[in-house]
Amino acid sequence: MNAIELLLERQSDARLTAPGPTAEQLEIIKKAALKVPDHGALAPWLFYVVEGDSLNTLGEWFFEAATAEALDERTKERAKSLPLRAPLVIIAIAKTQKDHPKVPWLEQVESAACSCFAMQQAAYAQGLGAVWRTGHFAISPTIKSKLHLAEHDEIVGYLYIGTPELQIKKQSRHALDSYFITL
């Protein structure tokens, strides 16, 4: 797959199944995460790779968070199964320096978000499917505590990776003229 094809055809695939990435594919995905813009060479990233029995542990944490944070019943009921939607989940974290004199906190978070996108691109380029999810568990104090994050660190997303259950090419839903204005 060439770079232009990747940029124009990448899509999120929400229905993922086994197999997940091979060791070689995962290595490429990890390398892609570290090739993103990084002002000041701060490397404000941390990634947890979750697979196998650890997916159940993450589901238990989601359930604990849903209960402790008084989320709705539907979320509580689904919490344990959410990580099981793919054979592998990467938790992407912005491990930030809050008061850096040169690189604003937001820019550090944006760098971590770029890492998550780069990993999704690398998965797609290798014939895998991936979907980047956020939602309540990305801002949950319970989950942040379980991951030993500082208050100023952020979970930028959960990247679910596997084999797409359905091979459906999605059409572009955005008109260029609606988003690009010539000054």
C-alpha cells in the first residue's frame, strides 16, 4: 500500500476479530507510534499493550469504574465485555510535563494523539483493522488511577486492533469545500 492510498483509504473498523497482529506487525505498529511530531523531544507517550487474559482485567477495571463513578446501567452491563471487541487493545497515554517552559501541555497531548493515529495507520497499512475509541473510560479517574497516571496525564484513547469481520469499503462522507476555505 502506498502512502497516498493509505491516507485516502484508511478507515475505522469497529467489528474486529482474531487474529490480531503478529509480533512483526505489532513491532511496526509500535515503531510508527514513536515517529510522530514531538516538540522539544519530550516523548510524552506511554502505551499499554493489552491482550489475552489482560483484556478481562481491563474489563474488570471498566466495570469497577462504571460502578464507582455511577454510570448508567447499560454501561455497567457492557463494561466487562468492552475490551473483548478485539484481540488486542493499546491504551495510548499522554505522559505530560504540565508546566514545561517551552512545550504547552496541549501540544504534548496532541503528540500522543498523533501516536494513536499513526498506530492505526500502521495497522491498516498491514491489512489489519483498527478503531480508536475514547468515551468515559478515557477520562475515568478510576482507570487513570489503575494505570498510575498523574492528574495532568491523559488517556488519549484505546486502539482496538484485529482482523475486520466485514470487508466493507466506507465512502468519504465529507465534502472538501465544507472544511477548506481560501483566504
